[in-house]
Amino acid sequence: MLRIQVVSLLRNWWSIYSESWWSIFPFFPVKEANVDILKMNQRVQDVVQEIINGVDYLMKKNKVTVYEGHGIIKDKNTIEIKGEDKTETIETDKIIIATGSKPASLPNIEIDKKRIISSTEALALRDIPKHLMVVGGGVIGVEIGSVFARLGSKVSIVTRSAL
């Protein structure tokens, strides 16, 4: 879902940019585009919830069984799923691994969720930072940096290799 959240932020920025761009025409009375980051973040969360609801609907409509828990692949056709209440074993011909993502951290650096944040916290910031340093040149980090640069932040990207 993180990629969807970032794309939603980019689309929010594009709406702001488009509105301010049109202000060069005297018949379009936009003086200045202001950003309400709290409303912007709420819109992102609304988009994510719509997608979650849509996926749930499609799963039910297409009679797809969703198992939640900790999965262990026992062999090429067997998965054991340890849920909160019970453990189930499933036999199947095909296995799709869709585990989601989790932000990585660096050795000896604690993500305190205040000054040092992950992409998860970046998508819920309450203020636009003056300077944002992104460690890592992956897609999510660069896109988040891009959003905040467009919103007026100075953005620095630090990576081990050339982008």
C-alpha cells in the first residue's frame, strides 16, 4: 500500500500545481495555492481505505479465501498458517507470496518516529519539513522526497551508489 500512498500524494501535489499554474491567466483568479498537509494526508488515507475495501469486495465476489497469520512453507505444495486462534495446513498447486513491505533501518540508528522516521511516518507528517534527508535511493524514498521537494522542502538523498 505504501506505493499507493505515495502516488496519491503526488496526485495531490499535481492538483495544487495545476491550480497555481492556471493563475497566470487573468480570468482564472487563483492568487496562491496553499497546502493543508493534514487534509492531504487524510485524502491519502481515504484512497488507501477505498482500495482495501475494493480488494476485500473482489476477494469475496470471486470466492477467494484469505488466511491471516504467520505462514510457513512446509514443502512445494503445503503451507502451515498459524493464526491467533488456530493453526491450519493448506495443500495447493501454486503459492503466491504477498507479504507487504516493512521499512528497513540502519545498524546503530534507532527510528524514533520523531526526528528519524521511516516512510510510514513520512506519509503522516503534520508539517512540511524545511529540510528532509532521505537515506537510500529506492523508489519509495525518492518519490517521497519528490513530493516534499514539490511542497517546498529542501531534499537531500543519500545513497551508497549513483542513482
